[in-house]
Amino acid sequence: MRWDTAVRELRTRREPGVLVTVATVRGHSPRAAGAKMVVSADAQFGTVGGGNLEAVAVERARELLVSGGGTQVVDVALSDKAPYQHGVQCCGGEVGLLLEPLPVVPAVAVFGIGHVGLELARILARHDLDLHLVDSRPVQLTPERLAVLDDALAVVHVHQVPVLPELVLAELPAGAHVLVMTHDHAEDAALCDAALRTPGLGSIGLIGSAGKWARFRRTLVADGAPDPDRITTPIGLPELTGKEPAVIALSVAADLLLRTTRVPTP
């Protein structure tokens, strides 16, 4: 498998990896600068030259996967006089390897792509994450309406679910952050109940007033939903006020991004 295909595959499977690049070459080396491979916990794809050089790269990459560290540069001398761990490699040169972590990106699911939901999607789409957009109304998820996300950095997953949108919760990746903001309070209530009963989710946020939450909480408690106070409501930064959809979306996005940077995603 090519290294670039491997990067896409790991992202799809939500597995961490490390991209290893031959960044610099002095003298002779088995591969030229620019050669790449991808290392995961139990596999590698592509090659940076084999032998001690590659074994060191794989070893250091897997150390990064365990430690969660950042980008590193590793210099490896290709000489029978140099220290080696995995066999002599005496090409006579020196290689600088760039190790770049490929972390599992945060996942966010927005239920309800109305005025606020679409503005929120536009902001979140500018960030490296898996963005799930869910709505029970086909008109909210047309290609024409979502064209504003065509240049998204995020990987956007569209779920048009006319009946029981809460079924999407079981399809979300572990650690996904859920934001409930549909057009229908009954749909919101069903989603809150289902989210509390879905194991492995990240934060759960609900848009709305204190009165709405008071009614929801009573129902959730009466129905035996586990830990209703896991739900954050209202959502957004309290100091950022305003009722315009773009302002609400900005407030919610800022609060969410603070959560995803503070709390590692499984």
C-alpha cells in the first residue's frame, strides 16, 4: 500500500500513525530525500530504505505512538563505525528522518442543520476533525445548501435520516462530541435520552433555554436515563452573547474547540 493511501486508511479507521519522511541526506543512502513510509501500532507501509535505518524509524515511531509526543527529527548514520541496533548498514552517508504524528482527530456530530447548525458546520469545517451532520429534513442537507463546505479541511459525513435520527448515535466513533440543536423539541428530547444511553460518546451539548432543560431533565430522570447532568446546556461561551445564528455558532464552536483541545479523543 502506498504511504498516502495508508494515511487515508488510518484516518478512515480512526487509528493513529506516524508519517516518516527522509528529510535530509548527506552522502550515500538507500533512499533519496522525500521517501516516505507510514507506521502504525502493528504495521508499516512504504519504505525509507530498510535495514537498521528503517528499523530505528519504526521503533522511534512506535515510541511516539505510545508517548503521544510531537514531531521529531532523528539522525541516523549509515556507517560501520556508527552505533547500530538492528544490523550494520554501511552506505557511508547520514540520513535525517522527520517523524510526524498522525493522531486520531476529534469527531463532532451536529444534529440539526438549521440556521445555527449550518453556521456551526461552516466554522467547524475549517478544522481538522471528522464532522457528522445529521438532519431529519432532506431540504437541510441538499448539495446546494452544503456547497459552502466544499473546501472543508474537516472530513464531512452527511446523515439524512427522515425517521429516528438518534440511530446515528450508535454509528459515531468513540469519543464523538454531540451537539443537539434540531428544529423539533421532541426530537431534541429523544436525542438527549439516546445519547445518555449510548456508551463511549464524548461531551453532549443541548441548545436551548433553562426552561427547556428543566422540562427535559424531569423527563429524563423519570424515564431512567443515566446521568442527565452529563448534558451541557446552554452551550457556548457565556461571555459571548447575541442571538444571531452566526454569533451563537461562533460561541458554540469556541467552547467545543476548547473541550477538544483539553480532553484527548480516544
